[in-house]
Amino acid sequence: MAREEVSKLLEEKISSFKPGSLIKGKVLRVANEDVIIDIEYKSEGVASIEEFKNSPVENIEGMEVSVIVESLDPDKSGLIPLSKEKADILLHWENVEKAYEADTPITGTIFRAIKGGFRVDIGVLAFLPTSQADVEPMSNPAKLLGTKATFKIIKLDPLRKNVVVSRRKFIEEEMAVQKKEFLSKLQKNQLVTGVVRNIVDYGAFIEIDYGLVGLLHLNDMSWGKVSYPSQILSMGQKIEVVVLDVDTEKQIASFGLKQKTPNPWESIEEKYPIGSTVEGKVVNITDYGAFIKIEDGVEGLLHISELSWTGRVRRPSEIVAMGDPVTVKVIDIKKAEQKISFSLRELEANPWPDIANRFPVGSIVKGKVYNLTDFGAFVEIEKDIDGLLHISNITEEMIKHPSEVLRKGQKIEVMILEIDPDNKRISLGLKQLGNPRKKSDNREYAEDDGMTEEDEEAGEPDESNN
């Protein structure tokens, strides 16, 4: 009975053998270019040694292999023709289909460049388009040849046995997972290093690890005034920033640069108390004054009225120039508004209290007509100090313009009528010394400075001092 059962089982197994069948066998030996395989059939099978290219030849004896029966007719050596390669394709194709259906990655080797992409061995032949080879455009596609990589199957045609894979998709999905994990660990106030990828009017976009891009706003670049991001940053610049906020759902972040250092305005009153003298540099000049930078993030205004005690400065550029180092005195601080004011004139003694003593009201002084206006004449009584001779105090006679009596550059004697040290004003009188006449009547009432009538008419135009 036992012999009959074994014979019956053997007959059933032999009857299942047919061309195209997938069976298992065991390698018996290697003979030249052939591999002899025991397939438990009437005859042993044979496959080409080339089909064992992925297995070391010296180690394949005794190895169990899957093969396809090519034919039941023995070859001239009496062996059944087998194909390991076709069996591998069949088995690998099942793996490829499972990977495609489950959307799981599969490994393979890029071994040949063809038109539009590459050939990839993933157990079966697959096509890798150039656009799917990497996350960024490649300058040297040949560098991928021979590379073992992981892919996602993006297209599968079972009938034609066509497979299209993407290395790019796998990399992007991996980066997305890593990016999400990275974001979950990113903390506020953490220092990170990134690269400036784009600059806009309101700030710059910084890319850090895993392709995460965040905004560095213009207001977060410096504690001082910044008009344009390009004043501080440049494209492609590597920079360390502080994480200000993280949105893990939207996968975005915001960064700060000024937050790397303490806000200098927090200790401004202690560091630069009112009345202290500080060193700075002129960083901007306007019609109303100059801005002085005393440290990064701290700039203050040196108003035109604080440049000189005389009040004769018409433009700040008469006293200071861009980039000039200057020594100034702190005269006001508005911490909440981040404003600080400086003075240049207060580094020198105020001459006005002494002027009031040296030129008492009622005294007579000599001076030179500095300027003529519709309402009077300005007379310089000493260097950089002048007073107003109002038109009503020039002569008892009715005149329409001071030029009817005076000329620019003329030396005259005047009386001090009033001195206002706080507002730096001196009022002068000419008619109080006698009644000077018009030039057409008498030109000898005051000292002549050598100017002819033609010189006077061709002189400089009048300039207002107020």
C-alpha cells in the first residue's frame, strides 16, 4: 500500500509538470555554463549559469530555487530545460503588484540611461523618467547609474508588464515625514541656521532643515530702523535666526534676527542718562537735523536747533556730514517711543547770558548789516551774533523797504533795545541815535565800506534769517 501511495503521488506530481509551470528545485552541481537542478522528475533539469548572476556561483550548490519549466522534452543531454530568470520575473512581478496596491516603496538599481530617463531593475524592468529621478533638476544624470535606491511605483500595466517608478516621490514623502517630525521638535526661541531664499519689501524668506521655509519680517531684523531687507541680507546668505513661532499644521514658521541680542532700548536710560556725553556717527541728514547712531539699534536726532547757539545754521550739512564721527550730549529720552535726542551746542558754554551782560539795554554798539528783509535788517554785532533792526526802528520817516536807507555789508552804530537770552533774540534801534535819512538824501550818516551804488544794486539777494 505504501508503494502504491508513493507511486500515485509521484504520478500526480509528474502530471502537474507542463511547460510554463512554476516549480521548486535544488541545485545539485555546476557544470561549465550549466546549473543542474533536481526537480524530482524523471530527469534532472538544467538552467544557464547566467541566470544566477545575483548569486555567488561557488555557493549555489544545495540552494533551493524557483524555476519555470521550459519544455518536458529533454535536451541532447537528457535534461529538462528550466528558466530561473522567468521564475524570478514571475515572483518579482507579484511583489511589484503588491507594492503598487499597498503604495509601499520598493528597492532597485538604476543600471542604464535611455531616452527620457533610466532603466531600473526592481526584480522586473521598470522605467524611471528623468523628471522623477530627483527632487531638484539634475546637472549630471549619469551620476545615478549603478545607484541602488528606493522608489514608489506610480504606474503599472499588468498586461504589457510596464512599470513606471519615481525616486522623487519617495524622497518627497520621506522629507515630509522628517519635516513633520522636525517641526514637532522645533521650539520657540530656538536658534536655527538657514539660507536666504527670497527677499521681498516686507522681509525675507529663510529656508532651514528639511525644506522648511519661514518669514523673517522687516520689523524683526534689527532693533534699529531698517528701510529695506537688502540693507541687511542678500540672496543665498547663510544666517542664524531665532524661532519666533511655529505652526505644525500649516508647516510654517516665523523667525527673528534682532531677538538674538537684548533690546538696547530696555536699558537706554541707565546706559545713556540724560546729560551724558556719547560718541556716535552721522547716518542720515535731513532738513531738520541729523540722525546719530550710537550703537546697533539706537539712533537719535540731533535737531538743527541743537547744532549751534547762534541760530544762524540754515542746513545741518553746514555743520556735519554723512559718516562723520561726532560727540554729542543726551538731552532727552522717550523710552516707550524708542526716541533719543542729542545736542551739539550744549557741549559748549551758552554765550547768551554773557551777551546780556556785555550788551546792556541802551548801550550803543558797532555792527555790520548782515541781511536785508522786508521787515528789517539783521546786524552782526560780533561773530555769529546778530540782532534785528526792525524797519520801524530804522528811521522816523516812512519807508517801504530797509534798502531805502541801508545796504548789505554797511557798517553802522545801533542801540541795544532789548535782549531775550532764552529765545536768542536781540532788538536794535537806529533812529534812536538820530534820524537817519534816505540814501537819496544823504549817504554820509554811517561809515562807508567801499561799496559803490552799482555794487549795492548788484549785490547778493536778500536772505531771511527767520
